[in-house]
Amino acid sequence: MRLGSRELVVLLMILAIPVAAYALVFRPQNAEIRAAAQEIEHKRERLEQLRRETSRNEDLERANAEIQGEIAKIEDRLPSSQGVDRIVREVSALAVAAGLQPPTMKSEGAVAASLYKEQPLKMSTRGDFLGFYRFMQAVERMPRITRVTEMNLRRDDKTNEIEAQFTLSIYFQDESSAGSVTTAAAPR
């Protein structure tokens, strides 16, 4: 079988169509598909990075809210300078309720302690040891922040009572600095 020029031209055209299709259609489309796949992968990586950043921001916001809540709880335990008198009365009532003599108190000047102030009170009282122990437990359970320092206990051998002398420090928030911590901690 012999091929004529016409058959040869048709055969060449049939062979040229897939080669031309590959060169003109499929190769550019494959390049576009690869470029689109790279762009999709880049966008996925960026989206994942943004998700991590967003979750970290949410975690930071949650942590910030928790910290602000803790600060508010602590500040709730700090009376204003006007509330110190009420706490002094509460401490005196706790001593009497524990079976001790009403304490004598001598107020010293308020001392600046960081963003708050400390009001030291020199106190002395008498009574049995169990009463003093109950009094100290009651002071410890008070919702306000207090601290007992410089404690001296002396027992009277005749009456078997103790005389307690100690300094009770009451922490309070000065009205001029009230709210400054919460404002400083708030996110901007």
C-alpha cells in the first residue's frame, strides 16, 4: 500500500493536531493549574497563620479578662480609706466575740505600699489562749486584706490569761488612686 501525497498530508495533520493541542492548550493550562495550586497553598498557609494569630488574640483577650477579674476581686478586698474605720470596728467585735477584752488600738500613720496604702494599728488585748486563737482565725477569714506583724504574747501566771500585743495592718485603696489599676490594665 502506497501513500499518496494527499494521504500523507492527512496523516501529518492528524499527527499535528495532538501536538498542537498539547503545545497550545494543555501546556499553558497545566502551567495555570500549577500556578493556581501554588496560590491556593500560599493562601491556605496564610489562612492557617491568621487562624493561629486570631486564636492567640482570643487567648490573650481571655487572659486579659481573667486578669482584670482577679484585679477587681483583689480591689474588692481593699476598702477605701473611709472603710478602714468599719474594719477596725469589725476587728474589735471579733475580739469580743472570741472572749477577749475589747482591744486597745493605737493608729499609726498610713504607709504607702505600691498602689495601695497600709494602715498599721498597734493593738493589745487580754484573754485566754483559745479565745485569742479563735480571734486570729476570724481575722484570717476576713474578706479584707489584713496582715498581723510584731506579735508578742505574754502569759499571766496568776490568771492564766495571755496579753497579746501585735500590729494589725489594714490595706486600703486611697480615693485619689482608686480605679487607676483597672484603667491601666484595660486593653486599648
